[in-house]
Amino acid sequence: KIVGRRWLFLPLWKERYCVLDDNKLYYYENETSKGTNSNCGVIHLENFDVCEEYESKAVQNAFIITTANRGFFDPCHTFAADTLPEVCDWIANIRSKLNPTVQKRTSFIRKSLSKRRKNRHSLEKQLQNVPRQSPDPALDIPGKEPLESITKNRAKGPAGRR
């Protein structure tokens, strides 16, 4: 089964016949389909590095194929099987076909991002303890009160389009 989407992003599950060949996952409308109609397609597994179980309220025994550092426009493919052993079998077979260079690259990116986050948090803590001084003493504001926003309490214009 493969997931499709309809208006308002409500999941619509459609039954498909899938074939795993080398590093490509083909899906067809039925077993006798030739792959020429619009309901057939191919997923190139060299572009993905994650295949794992997926918890879905809409269907049981689901799994997902995606990348570890998935952006908004990166593809994500969700499938479901009839039984849990079938799901485990599909996941094991697909994981053996995933691109190891994508796995290494994304794990490197995850590690470097976590290092940056740690460094940023430690730098923010250090900066909180340092008193701020302006370059010109005449610009110093007495006290540590925040500045008020000039536009926050102004009169608002008419509602609607301008």
C-alpha cells in the first residue's frame, strides 16, 4: 500500500504492488500492470538513508523511506503491509539497498549541527554574564529597563485592504 494525499492533507491509502530491484523500488497499480500509466512509479533508493517503522493512526504496519535531515521539499514515502513480519522483511531488504554515502553524509551533518548548537548555547551563556557597554558613554541609558516600542501602542488604521 502506498499513501497518497488529497485536499486538506487527509491521508488516502491506495493498494499498490511493489517490486524491489537493485536500488530501485517500483510500484504498480496491480500485478499485471506494465508500468505505463500514471499510477505507477519508481523510487530511487540511492537518494535516501532512512527506512524505519512509522506509527500512523490511519493504518497499522506502516514504514517510511526518507532522509535523516529532511527538508520541507524533500520526498518522504510511506508504505504499509498487511502484517508486521512483512513490514520487518521490507525494512530489512530496503535498508540493504540504501546508499551508505548518504548515511555517512547525514550523520556527519547531524554531528556538526549538534556541535554548533552546543557551541552557540555555551557562547550565549557566556554573553549573559558579560555587562554590555556602548562605545559612547553618552549613549548609555540609566538603569537596565528595556526600551519601549514607539509603534506598539499607536492608533491602528482601518481594517481591510489598503
